[in-house]
Amino acid sequence: MELSRRDALAALAAGGVTVGATAALDGNPFDGGDEPAPDRPSPEERLDALVAVADVVYPAEVSGVEEFVRRYALGRVEDREGYRDGIVDALDTLDEYARTWHDADFRALDAETRESVLDQMAVDDADPDPDGSDRERVRYYAVNELLYALYTSPTGGELVGIENPQGHPGGATSYRRGPGE
Amino acid sequence: MTDGTTPDRTPSERADVCVVGAGPAGALVAHRLASDGRDVVILEAGERFDFADRTERMERAIRPAHHPHSVWEMGGERDAYTAAGERSYPLNAARVKGVGGTTLHWQGMVMRFRESDFEPWPIDYRDLRPYYAEAESLLGVAGADDNPFGPPREEPFPLPAFEPSHSDSVFAEACERLGVAMHSVPNARNSEGYDGRSACVGYGTCKPVCPSGAKYSADHHVERAESEGARVIDRAPVQRLEHDAAGDRVTAAVYAAPDGRTHRQEAREFVLAAGGVETPRLLLLSESSAYPDGLANSSGAVGRYFMDHLFAGMGGTIDRETRQNHVGFITSECHQFYDDPTRGTDGPAGGVPEWSGDGPEPGPLKLEFLNYAGPSPVETALAGDEWGDDLLDSLRESYGDSIAMGGLVGQRPRKENRIALDRSTTDDHGNPVPEIHWQLDDRTEATLRRANEIQAAILDELGVEVSWTVGPEATGPAFHHMGTTRMGLDPESSVVNPRLRTHDLRNLAIASSGVFVTSGALNPTLTIAALALKAADHVDERL
Ligand SMILES: Cc1cc2nc3c(=O)[nH]c(=O)nc-3n(C[C@H](O)[C@H](O)[C@H](O)COP(=O)(O)OP(=O)(O)OC[C@H]3O[C@@H](n4cnc5c(N)ncnc54)[C@H](O)[C@@H]3O)c2cc1C
Ligand code: SF4
């Protein structure tokens, strides 16, 4: 199932960001601010890292992930410096672990190794916490951030069988329809 | 504004009425009196929340990192309390402090009490009937006149009812076979745009937050009151009420401001609308030499007879798609067993058996058909320990076939259930915190068992594999705080008279479910709203 621009807008709405239907949502969420230091990842590399996490935590049958994640992250961090810093910090943390164990940034690892990094960090059973330990912040700002985006979007809901998931303002008629109606 | 950033929290020089609390009771009193041209000041302990933040609050409610109390900033020293009864009471899950009060968090089911509910009261259904109609129109109630067990009504609901859910239609088959009636639920929720608020758009998170404003919350009437000239001072918890030398009239409400200063708001009339726990607490805190046991407490009834409704429920899975969790409210109920909970039913496939239990007979109960049974996929996803394809498989496995019923049962007024002061623990202003003494009696437990019996008969007829039951052991409160400043004719045994004025003080009224004499088994807020409008009329007469 393909994640569309509409899904990104819907997921943003679930997070308190109202974006006009005609909004451009162009650009990179990690752009802006100061010129990154030479030893720091560029905005493109950061976006790649977030997409790399999505590749692990999203089910194989969704497509259009890169565009979805880019648009979603763009809307999420607009005018929210603190939130952007939270995501950036979680991605940097992932890179640190990836470099320690595999000598490469997270985004440069193959799919299996990325998953193993998250497993080794025990992010799967970490309690999400924006102010917590490394694994708790990675769970909050990277893994859960992306899962929230997916499963409050119509396409994410449909994957499970609920086209109007909680958090998505999908109207007051879907609850009346029977299966397949 | 005094300096452009800090709101002016000094008292108004001249006020006709000072209202304490900006929940639905206070909001409606203030709106009505301000519309009548009265000078009204509302003192509200909590803050004024920005409507634009509601979606972020919803995210907090869905994402597991955030404590449920953080959605509306509850908890901490300000909200400290002691649960001293046999049963613990989670008070801060049961209220919100802020402009709009607990309706910011509530579910929004709104029924009129039935005629039988008023039997022990000094007023009856007829006295409240016009106020009920008005309250329905102010709150924007969506409903249909299809409840054969409801009290008489002439005028239609202001908004059409929400149509039954797919899940209701699954229940309807079994209920028909058993002779169990189903009917709509009045909802303080816009089935169409109403009074400047949006129609429901299906966020599905009504409780604890509706981002669209389709669910009624009392901040709406606070704003309306302000546009009629009322003044609201937020973050201004009232510390105590002062009275004149004769002990006849309240002279001022003493409140604290965030800058540490204390102010006195004087007024001709005072209306307490601080909810069923803080209202009696404030009276107890206002003890004086004339009122050594607490203000307006010559009867000794202040804080006593605390009642709540109890939840009874049952649910499991069925071999069909039930399509839960699209919306966060319910669309069907059954009030058939309200007046006679022991009755059986007759249908083509048998019926619900009569109550066979020994011991005390059950009291009033109502049954609910839930539209949010079982897990919400997004919440499961965020709290689980899987991702990728494994997570999707688990979500598909857990979502789709859940089904459940809920229900409410009432409690009888008992003197020993009460709100007192815990003088060993103080809040952020050094005041003793509320101490809640609460327990269930045999009759309430029998009623919970009876609700479970009926639920079991219906779920069994449907072929549901029952996986959970909430009965007398696991039950919890529905967060309806009643009885603590009860109404009555006799000043020796009650706190307010049928005009909602305290027997002891001539210019002090109470608008709250605290004045309820009995609890019934129906959600209280429409009755609170009707009583608030009645109280406002009597205040107006006195001015
Ligand atoms: C989870 C939940 C679901 C609910 N669902 C329903 C439902 O479906 N149907 C229904 O009928 N009811 C429901 N209720 C109950 C409903 O919310 C209350 O009955 C209603 O809000 C009570 O109105 P009130 O104005 O008396 O008090 P509140 O709404 O509690 O407002 C009281 C206000 O007074 C303020 N205050 C307190 N002390 C002071 C002080 N000393 N000085 C100044 N201000 C003070 C508080 O900060 C608060 O803002 C629900 C409640 C909860 C918690
Ligand atoms: S489903 Fe509930 S939360 Fe969503 S818009 Fe309707 S009333 Fe509001």
C-alpha cells in the first residue's frame, strides 16, 4: 500500500500541525539553522537516517516511505526547534552506537544490520521517554515518532483494517459501515 | 492586562456575583447572569488552556510516554489529596482544573434523570423540566426521542442523534432475540455544526480530549459569558470565604494569585461551582467562630453522603468484524432495567433471566454498548515491543473482533462516605487537602452483579468468548462526585434549600452535583447544568 501526500497531511494533523492542502511541504526537515560542522551529518544524511529507521519499523508492504517521512518530518519540526533537536539527537545517538559496533553510520548499514542495532540497544522494549536514556529517547523520537505517523494515517490504519484510526479526523460515518461496505 | 503580558488578577471593584469555578456549572451560571446584565466575576483555580494546543494534548493521550494526568496538567502539590476509605479513589483522574473544568476531559453522555430518581428530592422532574430543555440547547445535545424508558419530553433534541454504529447492529440481533431494548444515547457532541462549534470529525479521542471542539466543553460558555461582560480570573484558587459579623452573608472570596499575592473579591452574591469535592472542601476550609465545623455546615452534612457511579462491564471477542475505535463515543444504551433491575425479559430465543440472587436487591442500572472495545491499533503499536512486519501481524491479530458492554450503577447516600480535611497534608498554599472516605455497600455490589448477569446473557446469545469482566471486585468510579452538599427542606440535615441557596447564608448558592440527594445511575452533568440554570435564576431574583 502506498503512503500518499494525503497520509502525510493526515498524520501531521494528528500531531497538531495543520498544513493547508496546497502547502508545498518541499525541502528538508533538517535544513536551516547554522551551517553544519564538517564532522556532523548534513541535512540529507539526517533525513536518510530517519528513513533508514522507517525502513526497519514500517512493514514491508508500504511504499512511498521516503516521501512520507520527509513531508511528515518537515511539518513536525516547523517552528519547533526543541522537537527537531530531539529527533536530531536521537539520530546522532543511533549513529554513535552504529559506529561503535559496525564502524559506520546507521544509514550506511544494510537492512539486517540496522535492525540488529536497534535490537542490541534494546529499543524494542524500551519505554519511550523524551528525557530518558539513549534507548528511551531513540524509542520516543525515532521509532515511536514514525509509528505514530504511520498508524494515525488512513493508509496505516487500512493496513490493520481501520480506515479511520484514532488520531485521524476521518469523519463521523465510517463507524457505521459494516465490513466491506 | 496590566503590563501587556501578565493578566490583571486584582479583584473587580464592583461585582454583583462572584462565581467560584469555571466548569459547566460555573460557566452556565455566569453566562446566564451576565446575559441578564449582572456584573459577574469568575475565579478559577486552573489555567486557561489554548484551544490550538488540543491536538498536541491528543498526541500526549495516545503516546505512551506521557502520564495521562499530563494531558490537562493535573497532579502535583496543587492537587494533592488523601484516599482514606476502604477503596482507594483516583481523584486526579476524575477531574480537570482549568477554564472548562472537567468537561475538557469528559465523555459527554448527557441524560435527563428519570422521574423516579427525584423521589427522595425536595424538587421533582417537573421543576427541572424547562431547565433540562434549556440545558440541552446550550450544550448542543444530539439525541432522538426513541427511549421508551426515558422521562416525558415535548421538544425535540436540538441536534439529530448520531446513527447507531456497526457494532450496535451486531448487538441488535442478540438483543432482539432476547427481548432486550436498545435506544439512542443523548450526546453533548455535535452531529452537525452547532453554536459556532465544529461537527464531529471522528478523531476518536473524545475522552480525554476532542481536538475539533465537537464535544461540548464548558470553556465555550465561559467565553460566551465573557462576551456578555463577565470577567474571568484564571489561576486564582479561592482559599476561603469570609462572612459578616452576624454570620448571615458571605462578604468576600479570598483567592491566591500566581505572583504570591492574596486578594479579596467582594460581591453581593456568591455561587460555589468548584465541583463535588472542592466545594465541600472550601466550605470546610472556611471555618470560623460562627461556623466552627465549616461554613454553611450547621447541619454537619457538608462533605457527607459522597456518592459516585460504579462501572460494570464485560467483553471479549467474536468471530465477526466489529469495527471498533473509529469514534470515541457510544451510540446505543439500554435503560430497560433502570426502574426494575430484577426483571427478566422475553424474546423469541428466550430472555434475560430474572434476578435470582440472595441478599439485597439491586438498585438502578443502565447498560452501554461500547464502540471502543478492545485495543486501538495506534496505541498498541506505540506500546508494543515489535515493529515492521511482526508488529503489523500482531495489530491485525488484535484488532477487529473485540466487542464489549459497559454499564453504570448508583450508590445510596451513606453518611460515612465523605470528603473531609486531611490536616496532616497540605497543598501548595498550605491548606489541608481533601480526604476521601469511600466504600461500596452490599446493595451496590448486588447491582454490579446484576449488571454483569444481564451483560453475560447478551454476550452469550451473541456467541462472544468473554475475556474480561468488571464486577464488584474490579469496579471503579465513573468520576461523578455527588451528594456532598445535599439539598433538602430541613436545615438540620441538608446544606442547600430547593432554591440551591445554603440554609445558613443568605447570599451563598451552590451549583454542583454536590446538591444531589440520590445518585440515580445516569451521568450527572445535564442535571448539573439544569440545576445551575435554576440556581442562577434564584440568584437573579435576590439581586
Ligand atoms: C473521565 C470522565 C468522564 C466523564 N464523562 C461524563 C459523561 O459522559 N457524562 C456526564 O454527565 N458526566 C461525565 N463526567 C463528569 C463531568 O465531567 C462532571 O460532572 C462535570 O464536569 C462537573 O461540573 P462542575 O462544573 O460541577 O465541576 P468541574 O467540571 O469539575 O469544574 C469545577 C471547576 O472548579 C475549579 N475549582 C475547584 N476548586 C476551586 C477553588 N478553590 N477556587 C477556584 N476554582 C476552583 C476547578 O479548577 C474546576 O475548573 C466525566 C468525568 C470524567 C473525569
Ligand atoms: S470523535 Fe470525539 S474527539 Fe473526535 S471529533 Fe468527534 S467528538 Fe471530537
